[in-house]
Amino acid sequence: MSRSDLVELAKRRGYFFQSAGAYGGVSGFYTYGPQGATLKANVEDAWRERFGVQEGHREIDAPTVMPEPVFEASGHLDTFDDMLVECPECGASHRADHLIEDETDIEEAESIAIPDVEDLIADHDLQCPDCGAELAGEPVEEFNLMFETSIGPGSSSPGYLRPETAQGIFVEFPQLAEYARNQLPFGITQIGKAYRNEISPRNSLVRTREFTQAELEHFVDPTEDVPDIDRVADVELTLYPADKQEEVEGVEYVTKTVREAVEDGLVHEWVAYYLGVGKQWYESIGVDMDRFRFRQHLSGELAHYAADCWDAEGEIDGDWYELAGFAYRSDYDLSKHDEYSDDDFTVFKQYDEPKVVERATVDPDMSYLGPEFGGAAGEVADALETLAERDRAAFEGDTVTVEVDGEEHEIPTEKTGFAVEEVKETGEHVMPHVVEPSIGIDRAVYAVLVHAYEIDEVEGDERTRLALEPEVAPTFVGVFPLMDKDGMGELARELTDDLRAAGFDATYDDSGNIGRRYRRQDEVGTPFCVTVDYDSLEDHTVTLRERDSTEQVRVPVAALPDLLEDLREGERTFADLDAPAPEQ
Amino acid sequence: MSRSDLVELAKRRGYFFQSAGAYGGVSGFYTYGPQGATLKANVEDAWRERFGVQEGHREIDAPTVMPEPVFEASGHLDTFDDMLVECPECGASHRADHLIEDETDIEEAESIAIPDVEDLIADHDLQCPDCGAELAGEPVEEFNLMFETSIGPGSSSPGYLRPETAQGIFVEFPQLAEYARNQLPFGITQIGKAYRNEISPRNSLVRTREFTQAELEHFVDPTEDVPDIDRVADVELTLYPADKQEEVEGVEYVTKTVREAVEDGLVHEWVAYYLGVGKQWYESIGVDMDRFRFRQHLSGELAHYAADCWDAEGEIDGDWYELAGFAYRSDYDLSKHDEYSDDDFTVFKQYDEPKVVERATVDPDMSYLGPEFGGAAGEVADALETLAERDRAAFEGDTVTVEVDGEEHEIPTEKTGFAVEEVKETGEHVMPHVVEPSIGIDRAVYAVLVHAYEIDEVEGDERTRLALEPEVAPTFVGVFPLMDKDGMGELARELTDDLRAAGFDATYDDSGNIGRRYRRQDEVGTPFCVTVDYDSLEDHTVTLRERDSTEQVRVPVAALPDLLEDLREGERTFADLDAPAPEQ
């Protein structure tokens, strides 16, 4: 299969297509048609069930437009950039690192410094892919990937479309901790739109400017919370550790269970736990486990605050694409918001019994500090207090030295009122650490479609088929009358309504011959079809046909809902259907 | 109840709160906490079921960022404005029409022309509500309510956050019609974020800058499609027609069934059909039907293209707020995109049998036109062709007159090659009309909460309770051990897991005494609570308590899932529970 085959099928069958085609289309924006929107919703529901309900985490729903201070704190305003080079001839914008990766042997060009990127462009005589003009000598600039807008009249309140759903959780941590009654650990999930103003979107649903993320932020106490590894201990992981990427020629994986990965120290225990959950989830929605791996971030890729990070990757047309990231983010996000805002981003952890601790305090003699330091006296007093908390030994000599605004001041120790007291503490403030599985829903949908796309042969004819899992297939069952006459159409329409009322995505189709209708549903990915014929009018049985095997069995109409339910839930396989139903 | 009571409860219990509080909050943006996000999701699911599945319409999922040409065509770029007046002293921005409505007896000030608004501000000596400065003489300006951003690097591709989800459907009509195999009628739904950069957001969830809409665009053939009124014929509507608003002192409603409203010609048949669906839906999610009405748009409010439009309105704190609009939009939206884009926004309607029609054509003698008109000859030929289609009589004389670029030209009829031929036509292009129920999800959620908020007395104590419908309540059942000891905690936690696995939103709580836990769930709106006590350990029964009546019954643990299912689906009421279960 080539990518364009799938993209063509996706458009023709209502999965997805580039938006605003009537106006020439907009690069990086896609609309999900009826089949695609339902597939996407099914994938989201499956995520909600696995990462939310089964793990006991709660979901929130935050705005997509957020104010500037949030992104000053998160660092996105400063560092959420790609390298932009503009063609001097045609004016087209390109990602400089992508040009280098495409035209040279260099990988991971994203982490190269800008001056070196400019040199590489010149050294390799790189040209504009659109018009062929030389790019050597053109400046490479940092382009911030957030979509900017303005909140309210005037331009005094910049707002940004969130680049990740996560910030909508982090920024509300003080409120969310209250809902959790300040008890760690607790997890908050969110599914929603996120945005990156890509310089050059590409690869269909893989790199779009507007996309849907499903993120879980699991807040844990780093000193005592550990994951319940038993729940996923035996899940087998295909791992591509950093050292194999850096030191081994070719690709070499390590296969370990979650428990082994933790015990061998290869993966951080919290990250390993969610790799297990993630593997189960991707498998359940139909991603091919032979085209799926977890790749560890290289030391250069890893954020400085992250203890460990692994990406889930899926193979598409011979290339590997990031589908998700599983990161242990330490207390980075919360401590940033704690620092930049006026709120407290810690939780108060009560001790089982109060502890008596020594605390060093100061009580500076302001009648000395005032005349001595004038307007800076307050700052000097604050500096003394901070110093007492951090370094008692500094108060052992006759004078104490503190630095205020880059200038050193010496104060007689006797004027500082330094003392060590015993105080009873009932608990302490803990800054939680964050474990974050961050999943791209569109990429999951895309991988599911790519891995489901198959061409085989049926009765001598080539057949295109989407072998979607029944759990996520947007249409679960097609219902056909042999012809729309003699009451067969009515019976089939009634059956369609009944199946819908019983909770199945059912579709009715009476156009063209039966073979053509089967092909249509095969291409849409409908797992089962039911045909109403003349016998149905007499004996109330119908033909049930399975998409993948093209096998058919005759079943009573009345038994259909229970039977389809069993097939959907995996309680029975189609091969079982000739045998009597299993006892309840 | 005052609004602030509900807002306080909403924040405390995890329904909703203003976003980014750590940074001082952002006006017009709200975050749904765990309870609110689930309530909202339940409301959306109920909408999807009623307006989508039950009506046979399909859902799509389009981007929230859309390119400028879409909004040039839709008219939003030109006319989606509010009137802005800025305070000369403090710089605060205000909606001029709201100031007038708040400070004078004038209603619907939105439809007053700007110069008159400026005069009214001066005549009434209106002042800045923030600082008290005089606003007389300040210019009133049109402020476009779309959030603007820029797609890709540079500023050459403006994009806008969609002001309604509808445009994401309209603009893709050519593709969507293909999925419907060009058969009218068909309906497309969408639930998603929409944005209005309000000058001064207010009233909590009622007027926010980012909100969720659920819209259905039902495309119909105006010459032959009629709604299946029987499906909702007997639904009773509380109607507030335009004439009652304009001619009657005070408020006077008309109560009619959907069938009566259509037969009496009071409501357009398509609009009436969806008022019936809408009424059923709002009632099902718990909006109080005594605080709900349909108000017809006044002639001044009605868009020029709309044949009829009614708003669903809900009463909140004595004021009526728009919850939804039900409009017959004619072919306005599609014809605009047809005109502004290169695509065809019609469907081709096949005749049952081909029709033979006469068609007038021209075949101008270019060897005459060329020398005579030079470069304009082609335009003259085109003008002749258009004239032949429109006005055959023009070709009856010796000469024909056409206008090109404002200049009249006379051509001998014999040089035009005019002829009338018989041609066979197999069908015609039809521009569908659109019926649009447009529902604000946040306002629905808000109305549900406001109407569910009740204070009563239980055992002599005042009790706050959210009387949410079981269908939408975010937590369906609370499970408590009498105390977390002697195995009661374990049993209650097990039961919680079992109920979750059976598909119920269940919550476990062992903190505080049972009475306090009941109050907590009453305030959250949890319809049922289950208590595990010492007897439970012996006889496997538990106490089931109903929120609204505070009645309690003893039931076997094993019967609980089926029983709760019946209560949720309305198959049994709590009062039935003392009686034997109904036969299956």
C-alpha cells in the first residue's frame, strides 16, 4: 500500500480529507467525515476507559485558548520553536532541520544549533524544494509554533491556542488537588484539541496544525508512591533503548516484560507501568504489534528535567513515527507555575504523628539595619532569613555576609537575632512529581487505518479491506435486503432500526448487487453484514457474513443482537457460530 | 438561590470554575472539573443520541481554525460585530448596547444603528460602569467578534477560530453530499468548540468566549421534502410568538402541540419538527419545563434569508436566556459558498423520467463580431448566450441589443445564430435548504444545574441538593462503608469496582460520618448511595438510599446492578423497590 492509496480511500469512504477544499484547502487541517469522526470517537472512548476509568483517574475539560502568563511559566513562549528558512526567490517557508534530514545523512537535525544549521545548508548546497533556488547564506530563524491571538478588544491581552492539553491541567493543580482532598497520588485526564503552527505540515494526519491529544497527568509523591506493577507486570514490551540506537549498527530491540524492564533498571518504574497500559491499549484498538515499538529518548532529546522518556512509535510506509510520549517529568511543570504565579502548587502531607524539628530563625535588629542599609534594609533582612533556613553555620562567626542585588553586606551576628528553636510540625509541603502518558489521537487513528488496510483476493477478484477491530469500527454491521421488494426491504430496514436501538452502529444498503455491497462495506471496514432474502420472510433467519474470512452462516433474526454483542466483546468467534452457543 | 450560590457550589464540587485562577483568571473562559466534564459529556451523549442516532443523521469533526475565505463567504468577516465603546479615563471596553439596556428602558439595543447609539449614550449621560467617567461623545465602533490568528509563518494567511461549528459543515457540503450519494434529505451533526471574542463576558457559563456547540444541519429539497411530523406531533410547546411580544403588555404564551403549531401556520413545519425534538431533549436532561419556552424572533431580529426562527429560552434568576436557536435558513449558506468558491454546492436531482425541454441557444457569426467589436467580441458573444437563455423574445426583431461593460451594442439577429432546440434533460441541480437546530452545550449544562439546585430540610437541617436526572448525573452511585474496618471497607471498595465494571459512575467514600457523606453526595447530585454495614458482612445485603426522597431500602448486593440499571432507565421507581421486582 502506498500512502496515497489510503488517503484516497479515506476521502472516498468518509474517513478524513483536507479541510476547506472548496477554497483550495488549508495545509495541516483535516476534517473527519462520518466514518472517521465515529472511528475517532471510538478510539477516544477506548482511551477514556483504559487510562481513565480502569485506572481510577478523573477527566476535566479546559479551554483551548489560554493567556500568556501560562506559557511564560511553561517555557513555551521561549522555547517552543522550529527552525525556519525562507526561500529568497519564491518566498516559501521551510523547516531547516527537515531540509537537512531529507538531503543529507544527518538524523535528528532538530537538536543542532542555528549557526551550524546555516553552515550545513551552505556546505551541502541545499536548495528550495519548491523552486530550486540556492538557500546558502539565508538566515535561519526561530519560529514560535504557538498560534497567537488576542483576548478581548485591543492587543493588550495576548492569548495562545494551547500547544498541549497538559497545561490546562497543570495550571489548575491547586483547585484539582482540592477535589482530590489533597491526597496523593491522583490522576487527571483530558482529551481535546491542541495546536502547533507547523512551518510545513506533512504526512497527512501525522503532522497537522490542529490535532486531538489525550493526556494523563498522574501526580505522585516521589518519596513514597510506587505503581501497582502487578496490574501490567506480564505485558511484553518491544523496547529500543538509547544505547542500542547510539552504539549498534542497524536496529536491535530488547524484548522484556514490564516487570523485567523495571527490575533490570532499563525503564523508570512509573514510565514502565504506563508503557504496559499503553501497549495493551494500542493493541486493543488494532495497531499492529509487529509495527509498534517503544523508543527511548536519546540524552540529547531528553528534557533536562525528565528522568526518563520513551515514545511509542508506529511503522507507516517503512518509516517510524511518534504516536505517544511516556515521560517522568519530575516536579518541573508544577514548580514552574508555583514560581511564576501567586498560588501554591504543593500538597500538604500530614505526618502520622507530629514531628519535633529544629528550625533556625532570625529576628534582625531593624534599628541597626535601617540606618545602615536604608531602602535595602528589608531585602537584607529577607536575605538573612533565607540564609538561616539554608545554612546555619553561616551564623557561627562574629559577622554574617549576605548578598543583595549583587552586592555583599556584612552584618554583626548579634544584630541578626539568630536563634534555633524546636517546633512541632504536623506535616510538610510536597511538590508532586508528574508521570505523563501523552497520546496523539489523530496519529492513533491514522496508524489504525494504515495497519488495517489490506488487499487480498476473493473469488478471483482483488479486494480492498479495512480489517478494523470490531471495538472501534465506525460501522459495525451492514444490513442488506437481497432486493428492495416483496417485503425484504421493509424487514431489512426494521432490522437496522432494531440493531441501532440495541446499540450497534448499523447501516442499511440496497443499492447494487450483494457482491458490490459487500465490497463497499469491506472497504469501509464493517466487520459484519446481514442479508435478508426470500427465506428470511418465511423462516426468520438471515445470512451473517464476516468481513475478514468472508465466511457466512445462517442465524435466526431473534438471536442476532446477542450474537453480535458476543462477537464485539470477543466472547465468541465467528468460527464458533456453527457450534451451539456457549452456556451462560 | 442566587447565582453566586451555584457558582460557589460549582467550584467547590468540581463542576466548573474560571480558568487560570493562579494567574488572576481570564474573563470568559471556564474549566470543567471532574464532575462538570462528566455532566457535560453526558449531556453531549444525550444530544448525539436524540439528534443524531434517533434521527438517522451522521456526525463529522472539523477543525476549529478556518481560513479567511470561508468567513468572507459566510459574512462573519463583515457583520459578526458588537458595538464597542471605550472609556476615555480608565480604558475599559464596554458593549454599548448592553450599557443602554442596563441603564435605560430600551430593549434589544443591538439592532439600533451606531449614530443613534452614540446619541443615546449622550442623551442618557451614560457613564463607565468601572470608573464612572462620562461616555458622552466617545465613538462607538464595530468590533469583530472572531478571534484572529495567522496560519503558518508570515501574516499572509489569516485564520479565525470558528464562531460557530456550522461553517465546518457548510464548507464541506460537496464532499458530504457525495457520502450521502447525492440523495436529499440528509443531516450532518457536529459537536465542538466555537469562539466569540466577547467585549465583556458575563453571567458565568451563559456568555463565554470559548464554548461548545452542538449543531445539526439538515439539508432538504425545498420542493418536496417534508418532516415526519408524526414522530413528535403530540409534543406540547410553550410558544411566545412575535405578535405576543410586540402587541401584548406583559408575557403571554400560546400552548400548542407540534401538529397544531404547523396546522395553524404559526411555526414553519421543519422548525416545528425540531422544536418538538428539542423540547423532548431538554426535558430528558433535566431542564425544568416550567422555566422553558420557545420565543419567536421578531421581524427585526430575523436574518433576511431566514423563513422562521425560534429560540429555546431558559429562565435563570428571573431572566430569560437563549439556550438554542431553531432556524430555517433557506439556501443562504450554501449559495454563498457556491458563489464565493469554485465548487458546486448543489445536488443533481435525477428525474424519474427524462424531460424534453426547449432550450434557446446562439451560435454567433464571429467573422462578423470580430471585425465589428475587436477585443470585446468574446464578451458580446457571451452576452448573447446569456440573453438567449433568459429572454427569447429579445431575438424576435431584426436586431438584438446587449450591454457589455455598460455600453450597448446592436447586432443583426441573423448574425447571432439564434435557435430553439429540443433537448432531453435527465435531472436538475437543486440548491438544498437548511434547517438548523443550534444548541449551546454550556448553557444547557448551566440551565440543568440551575434548575437542579434545591434547598430543602432533612431531619431538621437545611440541605443543599442537586436534583440531577440519573441519565446525566456525573456520579451515579456513592458507595460507603459504615466504617473502614472489619472488612466493610474492602467490601465497599470491591462493590465500587464491580459497579464501575458494570458501567456505572461509582465513587467510594469513607471519610466522615454517614450523614455527612450523604450531604456531600446530595450536593454533588448523586442520585443513589449504597452503605455497607456489619449486617452486609453476614447477609450480603446493603442499604440503598435515594437522594431526592432520602428513603432507604435494604437490597441484596447481587441484585444491585440490575436494580440500578432499572432505576437509571426509568424501568422502576424507588417506590417500587419494596414491592417484588416486575416480571421480565
